[in-house]
Amino acid sequence: MILIYAFTNNWGTNISRRVLVELEKILNTDKINYQVVYFSPQRFFDKNIKGSNYDLIVGLGDFYGNIFKIRMETVAHNRFGDKTINPLSPYVLELSMPEMDIVDTNKFSVGENMGNYNCNFMAYKIQEMINNHQPNLKQLFFHIGKRSEAKTVAKNIAELLKNNNLIFYLH
């Protein structure tokens, strides 16, 4: 089972939310759970992720700078605003990304700075759970430029997942 989640603004008009809607049209299966994160990432984590039994968790978040490629994040930091997420955990956690042999570098780039707000918080909490309790679980996090076209981004993410056999349930 796969979880794909996206953060939303108050109006549901931000890019990650729109990409989630388009992905659900492309990858329409009951083997993928599509969820929207409203407001508190901690509540979402506790309700939808903690203790779950997913094989892959994919996060979508808005990037508030100018990027023209979908950015695959590789690390999360133990920061949420000006606070530590968990004082007993390391400052940096590498994301347990699945192996991917086919990545179109014209469409995707690699990032190591998720910021210190909701996207980073969620990826950090998921990785902490993976490291401590679910070592076979993998996660991906994509930052999407706010001026991106949702259908194109969704198509590119779906192709990446399919080309790397991460959507093995759809065959």
C-alpha cells in the first residue's frame, strides 16, 4: 500500500494540493491512499502515518522559491520553526528513498534543504519512525515550484514511480 499526501492552504489552491488531485486521476487505484494535510502536521502524522503499514510514503509540498524542476529531497532536519522536533534524535536524517535507476534530470533535481516548517517536520517524523520501527518502509518527498503546471508535474511524478517499479500494484 502507498500513501501520497500533500499539504494544502486554506483554499486548496496551492500547487502540491493540485498535483495530488491530478495524480489521483492518473494513478487511480485502491492501492494508493491519497490524503491532504490540513494545518497540523503532527495530527496528520499521528492519525494517518504512525503505526501504519505502508510500503512507500510520498510527500508533496510547495517550494516557495523559483525552481523549474521537481525537487526530490534527500534529508530532513530536526527543526520545526525555531524548535527541535525531538531533542533525543540526530540533527540530520537521510531519507530512506527507494532505489531509482531511471530519473529524468531534465524534470527532477536533488535537494538537501526542506526548510524548517511542515514539509521538513513530516519527512523528519516519518524517517524517525522508519529508523526506529519500520526499516523496510521507503519515503519520497517532492518539492514543487509554485508556478508549475499541476498536470505536467503529476504526469512526471507518475512516470518516475512507474519507470522505477514503485507502482508495482498497478500491473
